[in-house]
Amino acid sequence: MRPMPRRPLGAILEGQTPVPCADAELLRDWLMDYPARVVALTALGPAVQVSTVFMVHGTNLFDARVYGGLLDGYGHRVATWAEAVQQHADLVATCLPWLPMGTQPVAILQPPGYCPGCLEQGYGRISRQPITRVRIIP
């Protein structure tokens, strides 16, 4: 009897492309490495963030969502990296009129890894991502 081929349990990213993954251990590592799954993160003042992440499971694997403020929880899921980047920019533009006047959004281009204190206490692990770079959005 021939062995059945393993069905994908989810997907991981190779560059910007989702690739089906049947390896449960590799998929678990991807789920635990949140910074490696972040496409974009924008802080809109002290209490509002727009976050776009790769979700690992589902049909539309990229989730762009607002956290905090009047539009808390508003967002969409899309299928490709390019759509995710566009959706992120659209959500930032949607949120700007709802912010207090003079608020300067800050785009976090590459998310930070886990904090050293958390690692010392045994929480999290070192991320695949490089050190954070931040730029002010004009």
C-alpha cells in the first residue's frame, strides 16, 4: 500500500510568497515567530496601530487590522503580499481623519524581536527579523 501524501497544514513565507507547509514543527515555529510574520506596522499616535501580518492558516493569509481608537477591530484579509501592503496603506489613510489634529504616524518598517527581559525569563525566542528601522510618514 502506497503512503498517502501529506496535506498542507498551513503556509509559511518564502520571501513574500506563501508556500504550503505540511511540517507541523516548522509551522509551529512560524506561528511563534510573530516578528517574522509582520508585513507592516504603523503607530498612529500613542493608542492606535495598524498592523498587517501573515496568518499561516486560511485562504486569505494576510490580515490588515486597526487596533485601538474609534476604528478598533476594523480590517480585511487578503491573499497576496502586494494586496496586504496596499490594504495596510488604505487602512492608515482611513484612520488619519479620525486621529487628533497634529498626530504624526510612525511606520515601523521592520518589527523588533523579542525583548531581552522576556528571553531571560524563557518567553519567546530570537526572531528571524533584523533590528527595527523606523521612519516618519510625511
